[in-house]
Amino acid sequence: MTVLTRHTLLLCACLVACTNAAHSSQEGELENLRKHINELQKEVKKTSESKSDAMDQLRDSEQAISNGKRKLATLSTQHHTANLALRKLQQQALQLERDMGSQQAMLGKLLYQQYLGGKQEYFKLLLSNHDPNQVAREMRYYEYIARSRGAWLKTLRVSLTQLNEVVQQARQQSEAIEALQTEEVAQQKTLERDRLARQRVISQFAQQLKQQRQEIGRLQHDENRLSQLVSKLSLLLSRPRGKGVFNNDKLPDNRFDGKSFEQLRGKLTLPVIGEVANKYGSARPNSTVLWRGLMLRAANGQAVKSVAAGRVVFSDWLRGFGNLLIIDHGNGYMSLYGNNETLYKQVGEVLRGGDTVAAVGNSGGNEDSGVYFELRHRGEPLDPLKWIAR
């Protein structure tokens, strides 16, 4: 016998047996039931307040993950630039070593020529009985060798100084790269902590929802209002996932950059590859609220593309939309991308059509991974299916 049947019989018994000896105990049980329902309603209210707190924690955690991934991408670019600079310095040092080798070889030749020419000092030539003209020529020859040797020695000293500077720069560049690597590792650890924090918040949120459903399940003792609420929740939990409207297999590009947004009606491409789960203007499941955009089911972490050129005017967490990015396309036209895992672009950044602006996620408390996409003109929603090329 079900709980509902038992309590129906209990109520009937209270009505038909109000004069017998069990009337008192049955009335007491009914009063206890009403008190229990009242207590459960208070607990549901507290759970709703806890749900609001969990959503705030979820927002902070998902913002931290988005910011951490963006910083990690920046550090990766800096690391690549530092490696290029280091390779350039290493090539410069190698070239200087080759030049010094050539200079040393030339200096050796000069010294060898001097050796072959004789080891006499200048004053010996002056005191010899040789022809004065011959002595003058030999002295000029030695003077030329001495000047050449001095010049090569000076060049060699300059090259040595340059080599030392390049080696020092290379050492500093290596230290800079090592610092960047250390910072990358630290950032990855921070990001992992943020992810774990988000998982804890999500687990807490799921536990609160489970407790709320359990509390509402007990409210089946209320044969009127609360039985309808439980049926609605049971229908929501047992509802099979419906088939999507169609599958999108293309991504936006910049072919239409430079054209006004009004000219792109019927030419746009949806921002992710995935399944369009609803139609614009249809009612949301078990709700009177209508869809003002499209829910695009896609794999977590997949790139989200800008449907057209524009400028970012909003990049932050918003209740119900999670990590939300809004692009202004001019003349009052805007596109919205919600429930992202990561926001790669910030307010003020100029975009081209097809630029990666975010990564697919389920932020904002969504159970399924995907992107919520809207088009608006002067604040009024537009049907995206009328703007895309199909």
C-alpha cells in the first residue's frame, strides 16, 4: 500500500469514525502530520538559501578557473618568446667565437711573418753596417707588422668583450626562462586548487539539491499542494533527453568582416559544433518561460567562436548564465555566449569573425555541457535560426 493510500484511508477513517475511541489518536496523528509539513517547509526554505550561497561560491570558483587559464596561456606565449631570444643570443655567441678564431689565425700569421723576417731589434739594425736604405725599409716593415698586430689584438679584445656580454645575456635569458617555468608550474597548481574547489562546491550543491528533493518527497503526505509539486519534480527527473532540432557542423570565420551586421542575416554560422537542443520562442521544460536563444550541446572545453567581428562589452559571471561573454557588432546588434567554462577575451578587446572567445562548459549550475547563444537588436531578442545559413 502506498503512502498516499494509507493517508487517504486515515483521513476517511477520521471522518467516518469521529465518535469511536480511535478518534482522539487519529486526530493527534493528523495534527503531527501538519506540524511535520510545516517543519519541512521551513527546511526547504533554508535549503533554497543554501543553494543561493552555493551559487555564489560556484561563481567565484569558475571565475578563478577562467582567469587562471587565461594567465597560463599568456605565460606560454612569454615562454616561447624567451626561448626564441635565447636561441638568437646563442647563435650570436657562436658567430663571435668563429670571428675570434679567424682573428687569432690572422694574428698568428702576422707573428709568423715577423719571425721569418728576423728577430733583430730596431737598435741592432741601426748599429749594423748595412745599407741605410735597406735598414729604413726593414724598420718600416717591422713598424707595419707592429701596427697590424696591435690592430688585431685590439679587435680580439673587443670580440672577447662582446662574447662576455652575449654570454651574460644568454645566462640572464636562461634565468628568465627558468623563472617563467616556475611561475607556470605555480599557476598550474593554483588552477588545480581552483578546480578542486569548484568540484567541492558542485558536490555541495548537488547534495543540497538531493536533500531538497528528499524533503519535498516527504511532503507527499500533503494530498493536495505538495503531491502536485512532487509529481512535477518526478516528471522533471524522469524526463528523457529529447532530440535536438539539428546538428551544427560548421564554425564561423572572418569572410564577412567589414560588412554591417544587418547584411549577415541568413549567412551566419553558430559559434560551436554541436546539437541545437531547442527552438527559439518555445517553452522551457516544465516552465512557462520561453527560450530567447538557443542551447547548443557541445563537448566540454570545445572552442567557442565569435559569429562576426565586433568588440567585447561584457565578460564576467552572471547568475543563470555562468561565465557570460557579450559582443557588440554595431548598430545595436549584440551576440551573447553563456555557460562557458573559460572566458578568453576581456571587455574592450576587438574581435574578428571566427576568433576563439571562450571554452564550452556548464557554468551557472547547468547539468549538461554546452553554450547558450542569443542574438539581440537594441535589447530585443532575435531568432538565431533566421540569421544562420542552413
